[in-house]
Amino acid sequence: MEDTSITWFELYDELRSKIKSGELRAEADLEKSTIASHASDIDYRRAIDRLIDEGLLHKSSSDELTVSRVRARSRRSASFQEDYAAQGRSPTTRTIALTLVPLGDAPTFVQETLRDTACSMLMRHYHLQCVDGVPHALADSYVPYELVGTKWKDIQTGNHDVFAVLSDLGMVVTEKQEKLYVDAPTLSEREQLGMLSMPGLQVVRLDCVVWSGDKIVEVCLLCDRADLYEFTYRVRTSGN
């Protein structure tokens, strides 16, 4: 690797593309890569370290380097369960917290969104969403208790699908608003999402408001792994 005609970022970009396409599957493949032979040792290690940070490469305690299996991306466009119903994939959830909380104890965004409503108590369902056994997202969901109070005991015993519960109560979801932004995860989020070995990986946060007709039925704070999601939306302009 004496020829320094390419930068570390050019090497990183090329190797990243080849790993994701499945062309490179082991460290030996990386070292034999034509483009890698045109980088200095320093640039090679810097590119490799960046790929480790993103979770595309894994370094063991004995410094053995392996190529991580590239996960199928989730195309988020509807509710969590609906997204995978026709894809032959397995969506599951694990409840972290299922409680009733006063509106005043909810996160600021939730309080501001529901401030002008009559609700004083909220059902909070904080849960981990997995696809094919792999952690994909954390969802912190808040629903006015007055809307689901008659189903609270059923919810406590296992039915946590908010969309299904609302639909059963005659409140079919008709509209959603979501604000997306990229952020660094907290230590707890890294642990829950299996990202402790990927310090450079960020998350996509979605602040969501859900309506049934003119009534807000859910406010949800989502934290999605940036490497495992793509977001599909269709937007209508006022002129159409």
C-alpha cells in the first residue's frame, strides 16, 4: 500500500458500497480489493475504523476483523405491523414500560401537542420494535387514557397494538404528521438497539402525531436505527 493516490474517504466509500452489495465478505477480500492497494496504511486503517463505527465491520477482542451481515432495510410507510405484513418478515415488539402517566409528566413535545385537549392522563407504551429478531426502533407512544380506558385491562394483558385498539373502538387512523431529524442516540438507546459496538452510528427520530378525524389519538416519539430504515412518503400538493 505504497501508492497514496486515493484518500481514506474514497477508500471508505468504495469499500462500504462493496460490503453492502455483498461483493466483499471477509477481511481478506478487503485487503485484496484493488482500490485498497492504492491507499496508505494510515488511510486504510482510518477507512476500516469508520466501517467498524458504522457496524459494517466487526472487530473481535483478538483483533480479528469480520464483515457484518448486511441487514434488510425496513421501508417504513405505515404502522409497524402493516409495514411487514406482505414482505415475509417477522415484526415483533418487546414492552419496556406500559403505564398511566399524567400529561404533566410526559415529554415536552407530547405536552405541547395535547395541551389544548381535555385529556389529563395518558397511556404510555414504551417498546422495542424488532424485525427478524434484530432491534430496529424504540417507540414511546402516548394515547389519551379517555380514549382507551374501556380497553385498559385488555391492553395490560397483552394487546399493545395501538392502531388495532383504536380501530376496535371506532377510531380508525385517518392522518399522521411526522417530523424527522437525525440525532445521536443516548447510551440507553444504544444498548436497547444493539448499537454499543457502533459508536459512529446515528438514529433517525420521528415526532409523530396521529389523528382519527379531527381528534388526536396518539403522540409517538420514535427512535429508529439509521442503518436499517428507509422512509417512504407520498405528499400531495395543494394544486393537485
